Amino acid sequence: MLSIQGLTKIYPGPVSALNGVDLEVPAGMFGLLGPNGAGKSTLMKILAGLLQPTTGTVTLDGMDVLRDPESLWPRLGYLPQEFGFYPHLSGEAMLDHLLVLKGVEAPGGRKALVKELLERVNLTFAAKRAVKGYSGGMRQRLGIAQAIAGDPRLIIVDEPTAGLDPEERLRFYHLLSELATDRIVLLSTHIVEDVAVLCPRFAVIRGGRLLALTTPTEARAAIDGHIFEGTVDVADLPRLRAERTVTQALLVEGRNRARVYEPAGAPPSGFTPAPVTLEDAYLVLMRLGTLPGHELQAPAGQGSGL
């Protein structure tokens, strides 16, 4: 169990990046969803022992992560949002170098471990190829290979699918799902699809505060029957946004379509009920700050900030 209690991070200014975050993360895949600048990367860095919070506690299976971060590192796999490689090294040479830096050894030696890790992330075919020739997805898989070295208890991946094409994203989904069978995998992302596909449970963060702790099924059910879709002229969109909670406005086969959330169940003329998606629930949460039945209590002495 990863336990986070009362976590805050205030930078000079003052700028509050995290504001009283409380989370209990069990084994398996857990999502942290929120827009860019929500505080996700700050939280990931604190959990990885790379940044000290202003206040709060973090424990992993009862071990105080903040008091002794170096004791965490042998049990941690971390793939940050920006992961640097030496472009002229081959994939196997780069991975071997990273294992040396992490202090990871294996009974059969590092060379055998490098081979095993590359096989696990499906990069054996590119082991001798220079990293500069890798696609974005291949680089991410190489990053995961170093993250899982040493069989860590906790794996943190920060925006791992950003910029990947659909095929690479699907490969990465399968890989992350396999990793979550016997450890804690914490997935930080602003991409709703990542959470919908991978995470049985997730939290939503905005402005350094948690807005919701839920499951994809519960989040969709909270607004079921209250999402409507219809065709809208571009000139009418500003008025519709002013009068209604518009979750999305998009082009469908050359026509402008809008989706609206109506808690009272009275849609605009011409709008019909639409199947609810997790993206609908997320966008309603971003617009209104809450979902029915998903209100979180603010930390003591603080307003909701929503």
C-alpha cells in the first residue's frame, strides 16, 4: 500500500503546487488524471524521492519514504515525463548504462539481464540499433525496461503515452497492464483514454487539489442519462456555452456537434440522449469541480477551491 497524507508543496512566490493531497493506493494499476499544470508531476517527483514536500507524509508498505528516500530507490521504478538517452548508444548499451547507474545486478550478470529486459518490452529486434533511430514508442519501452529492472514494488510512469501513435499506445497499454499484476503501478496522465483502458481506480487532480477518487464505471454512472448531443451552428456556440454546461464541441462528418451536461434532464431543442463516456465525466468535473456523489472534503482550515 502506498499511503499519502496531507501532502503540500509550496514554491517561493508563494505558489501552491500541491494542497493537502490524501491518497491510499493499493497494489495494481492506479491512475492520476488531470490537466497540464495540475500538480501531477510535482506529486510524482515527491513520491520518487526527488523532491521534498512542504508538509505531509508518504509511506510505502509502512516505510517512511520522505525520511529516507534512498531506501526507497531499490524498490522503485520511475519513468519521468522527460527521459534522456544518449542518442548514439545502442538500445542494449543504453540500458546497460542505466542499470549501472541504478546499481542493479543479476545472478546471471548484467548482460543477461539486459537481454531479458529487452525481450520483455519487445525491443530485442532493435537491441543493436542506435537510440536516435528509435520511434517515440520504442523510447518509452526502453524507459520502462530500466524502470522494471530490479523487480520494483512501486512503478511510477508520468505521461507515458503522450505523443505516441495509436499502435504504439496499444502496445504500451498491454505492457503496463502486465506490470500491474503483482505491484503498484501509478500512472500519471492528462489523457482520459489511458485511464479508461488501464485503471480500475483513479483520482482526478486540479490546481494541486484532489477533485474526485472513483472508478471509470462510477464516474460514468454519476452523469448517466444527463449527456445530450446535437448539431449546432458555429455562431450559436458562444450562446450555448453561456447557457449550458458544454462538455465538448467537435466536428463529425463536417458538421459541428456539441455535447452538453444537463443535470435536470432538459436538453436544448434538437439534442438527443447520448451514451456517456469517461471523457464526458472528466470534462464535467473540470467544468463544475465535482460529480454527483463524488464530493471530497477539503483539508482542515482550507476552502474547497473548486
